[in-house]
Amino acid sequence: MKTLRHLRLRVSARTFAVAAMAFATSAALAAAGNMGLINSKAIKPGSVVVLNALLPAPIATPTVSVTTPVADVLDFSGIELPKVADKLDVKSLLKPAWDTGAVAPSGKPDVVGAFRFVCNASHLAYDDPIVYPGKPGAAHLHQFFGNTGANASSTYESLRSSGDSTCTSILNRSSYWMPAMMDGKGGVVIPDFMSVYYKRLPPNDPECQRMGKACVAIPRGLRFVFGHDMTKVNEAPDFTLWFNCDGPTGKSGHFKDIVEAAVGCPAGNRLGATINAPECWNGKDLDSPDHRSHMAYATFGDWGYLRCPKTHPYVIPTFTLSSWYTVDANLDRSGTWTEKTSTWYLSSDRMPGMPASRPGSTFHSDWFGAWDDDILDMWHKNCIDKLLNCTAGDLGNGLMMKESRPLTYNSNPRVVPVPRG
């Protein structure tokens, strides 16, 4: 794998393995090309596991020498939001990586640096602080991950200075949310877990300048919506989102919606919803009127290599979210669907005053960054910039984030009543 064309194909075809199976057993690590891929079938419904018990300590490798990249001379200080004092004692929230201080292994032969961790579900709310700021109850029902205090009134300042986190550590107070999974019987299916996988080329890779102007860090205060655009009659690009099934009797694949994925996903397996965030930033805005236009996806086009639009020349670490749900008998597996079919669907698939959409066809997500500045800098400069393979919150410098709470891989309760709006 020496080109970005190969990188896109690999990410698209194997993001399930990379993002969703990255935290279950060490058996597939070698076979996955040192990418940290792990067979999630080892985690059976009904079990509770702790992340650190599942991942082997990585072998220490020499620090990769990085020459001064173009990104180091760029200055976005006039665009980023001011730093916020979070009153967190960062040192007390870190520990030696894998209890030994081992440096994360190289990500080669892959061409991107990787930073991964797992989130448990946080809370449900009819809020969207990006699309409907200051308007509680204005959105469809969302499943939130990350910052436990995220609500309609959340700002960068409030996220940075308050709330705990369900994403490994309070040092990541970012908020991630997506439409809630409804079971068609008056319940909300709570995800067992969500895996998060940040990735980007090192800034000294020549492909950064061919892909755009430079590979840069995530700017402080960035937020956006991605996936299906409910304001337009269109489909999100195929490589940005899909559904999957994982389990002892499940059939895995890249399925366009819940209806297709359900056919080979009997009760007791897991249904997965995976979505890729855009990687191209315009370098000017932290948000935009439609909450999307300041970001874009890189494409191959007629030129034959992955390239950002000229209007969005800065490549930031993109990320993949994969949310996993234990399947029950309420998921229709016929492979056919009408508006009268009783089955699982996303809250955005059935909106008041609108015809019902095919289950899963409106899949999208929101992200509001609120990382601790020191931690954001650590995983950028080590995991990403040095092309390391960092898992479980390993920061690539011999340190890793302590878990704020034990991570679990089976939601309890698994289904809750639909909350009142």
C-alpha cells in the first residue's frame, strides 16, 4: 500500500474491521497488518469486558524522525477559538502506556497514523447543539456519546469546562451524536458500544501537498454534520456510510441500509452502523450556515489520486464512527420493506409531517470537538504525525489516558422506552 488510492479502497472496504472490531481480541492483529484489528466475535452478547484486558501491550519501536512539515508554519490562531481552562489535572489522568511505558508500534505498511478508542452510550435527547443551538426539544431523538452534559445549549466553552465523558477519558469532552435506533415497538435500542478511529497522513508525506495545501491538526472549536443531508433529496457518497452485521451467525458486508443488513443478522448478533467524517477543511470556518459547507470529502475524480476540493485544501484527521447494537426479534429480516413494516429504524427515518424513509437511509452524525488541548496535541504529534498505530487511548509517547469508568461491550438495559419529547 503505497498510494492514497489504495488507502481509500482499504478504508472503505475494511472500516468495519478497523473501526468496529478494534477492541475485542488480539488474534487478528498480525493478520490485519499491524493495524490493531481485532475480532469482535470474541465478545459475546451478555459478556462485560474491560478494554485493557483485551489488548496486548504493543512492542516498543524507535521514534520516527519527522522533518518540519508545511503544516508547522501555518497559523490558524485567528480562526480557532480561545483556549478554555478545564481545571483538569492532566498528569493524574494519564498512566504509562500498557503499564510499561511502551511506545505505540509503527503503523506501516499503512500510510496513515491511527488513534483509536471506544465510547459507551451517554444519553438520549431531542437536542442538537449544532443545528438547533439553544432550542431544547427541536431535533429528532439523538443518541449522544462522549460529553455527558451535552445538550441544546452546549458551546465549545461549556463542553470543554463541564461534563464527564463516556469516551475513555474526561480528557475527551468532545460530543458525538447520531439518530437514535428505534425498535418499532415503542423502544429505543441502546448501542453496546461505539468505536472511534481517527486517521490522517503524516504532515511530511508528499501526498499532503498533492491532496491539498497541507495536512494540519484539528482546529480548536471545529464542529460539523456529516452523512445523509436531510435538507436535500440526495444520497451520501457510498464510501461515507454503511451498515453491517457481526456475530457467530451474522453475515458481514457493506449494506446500504438496515433492511439489507438485517437479512443476514439473526437475533444474538450485532447490527453495526458505520460512518466516515470528511477530511478536507476550508481553513476559514469552524462552522457554516448549513453546518457542512466548511468541510468536504476528498475524491479521485478524473485525475486518478485522492484530492480535496480547491476550496477545502487543508487535510485534518478524519474519523470513523461505528455503533453496534445487539439484535433481537423486533428486527425484521425479510429483506423487504413498506411503511407498514414493523422493524428497527433510525429516529430520522420517520419525521413528523414527512413520509417514512427506508430504515437507515437517513443515517448521519454530528461532531463537536472539545478535546483537552494538551491531549489533542499529543495524539496529533505522535500517533498521527509519526505514523504510529495507537489503540485504546494510547497517545504514542509512552503515555495513555486512564479510563474514567470501565468500558462495557453490552448495553444494560439494552432497550429503553422512547423518552417524551
